[in-house]
Amino acid sequence: MKQPFLFIGFSLLATILWSGCKHSQAEDQEKTTFVLSDTMLKNIRIDTAHLQPVVNEVRLSGKVTPNGGKVLKVYPLVSGYVEDIKVQLGDYVQKGQVLAVIHSAEIADYEKQLAQAKSDRNVADKNLKVAQDLFDSRLNTDKDVVNAKGEVQKSDAEINRLNDLFKIYRKGKGATYLVTAPISGYIIEKNINNNMEIRTDNSSNIFTISELDDVWVMANVFETDIARIKEGYEADVVTVSYPDQPFRGKIDKIYNFLDPATKTMQVRISIDNKNMLLKPEMFATVYVKYQDNDQKIAVPSAAVIFDNSKNYVLVFKDKFNIAVREVEVDKTAGDITYISSGLAAEEKVISKNQLLIYDALKD
């Protein structure tokens, strides 16, 4: 009677052990199988690897300057003393706006000349009337009338000349001369103070006005990089003030000579500055991009994971098939990384929030 019970006992034990092994295998399989949730799928970005020409990058240093074609220096037209300054450095001014008032002896002299010219005009007008009356009475000749008319015209010419001068000089109240803005823009230079003597024989300007809706970035190119730089190349400009906001422009001029002091060549990049974020004299780092003849697999730089001195990408087929793939990075240029091996063209890689998936797959 013991043998059947022993047989049944061994059978139950074997069944339990087999069930336990099966359950353990199922748990292990569940642990090793990674499935991307629908929520996570919405929060990742999938990019396709492409074979494309390698874009290289040259890093230059430079600074922001006003557009030379939109800068005007203001010089005094007459001598005198500064009576009142209406603007300060950095102010925005409209065309025709008064910048400063200068009390001028020259303006006072022109006023005197204008008063004399008007007086002479009145005298000439009376003489002409007398000459005309005498001519009508046959008491003088036609020549006398012509001479009288000539004096009137001479007085009118002098009055017109002085009035034109006052228009040019923008005469103010009394013996003052108004310095006005020739264009709309910002005051970027000011070399004038109250009670300062102004002389027209001085070559210095008193104001500089610049429009800043577009600016230049003057960048220095070392001799080793000169062959890589050409007009028309695109450039990204990064400033200390806006490190995460690159400004896009193009090289529109190359100055084909080297500075003897720095041994560098300058290039000019034009930048749209309608938002007025860029200011003259800002330090700038310039990244100039150019293409090689070589072609390599390119992926977004954000897709590459650096771990334990190696580079990896997550190759995506579907939410059930995501693989960690080791790759060899050839080079990185900005937001593009070029792969020399480990990835084929048209394969898809995850380039956003991939670290969470990488950690899950790695574990």
C-alpha cells in the first residue's frame, strides 16, 4: 500500500517543481522583454539616419559692430560754445531731432548781416520807386531805373543767401545753432559736453548715430583656417548675453589681408537685428559651417549616448523592438553627429528622452 502513495507523492512534487520552473522562466522572460508604453512613445522623438556630405565647423572669435553703411558721424558746422545737450549716449533719436544747442558768434554775425541786408533791401526798394517816378516825369533816364532794380535784386540775393545758411545751420533762438540728427538711430558715440568750446577746424565728430536693425559681426580668422572660409558660408553667432540663442547670418565680405599685430584675417557676417538684442562691442563666438566631399551617416547629436567611454544609439523598429547599438563617432558639428560604423542609412534612432529607455534596457 505504500508504493502507490509514494508514487503519488513523487508525482505531485514533480508537478510543483515543473510549475515553479515554468513560472520562474515566465518571470525571467517578462523581465528581459522591454515594451515601450504608449505614453512614453508620445514623449520621444524618432529620427532617421541619412547618408549625407560631412559638414565641418570652424570656430572664430569676433565682436558686434554697427553696419558701416548705416552709421553717420555728426560734425559741427559753426564754432561756438555748447549751451545745452538734449540727448545722451544710447538714446534713440528721430531724423531731424535736436541733439544739442550751440551758442555761436558766427550765427550772431549772420544775423547782423541779415538785418543789414533787409535794411539795404528797404533802401533799394525806395530808391527804385523814386527812380521810377523820376523816369515817369522825364527827369532821369532808363539807366537809372535799371541800376535801382539791380540794387533791389542784389539785396534780395543777399537775404536769400543768409536765409539758406540759417536753414542749413538750423538756427535756433537768438545766436544759437541747433545740431540735429541726420538719420534716425541710436547715439553710439558722444564727444560733447556742456560749456565745451566747438571749433570747426577740429576734425573730431561730436556725435555718431547708427541704425541697429541690422549689424555686422567682425570675426578673426587664423592663417590655418583661411582656406576653409569663403563668402556666402552660413554662420551661427553666439554671444555671452544669449548663449542659448544663436543668431544666423552669412559671410558677406572677406578682408583679404592679415593684421600684422594679430596675424589674423577678418571676415564680416551680416545679422538681422530687428529685435535689437545685439549691441555694438558685444563679444561673439562664430561657428562657420562648410561641406566636405566625404559622405557619412548623420544623426542628431542628441541621439548619441556616451557611456563608459563608448558611444551608443537606440535603434527603433517598433515599441516592441528597441536595441542598444554601439557606434563609432567620426565627428560632431553642432547638432549633427557623423557615424563611421555601427549604423546604416535609413535606420531609425531615438533622439529625445532616450536616456530613460537606455537605462531600462541596460538593466
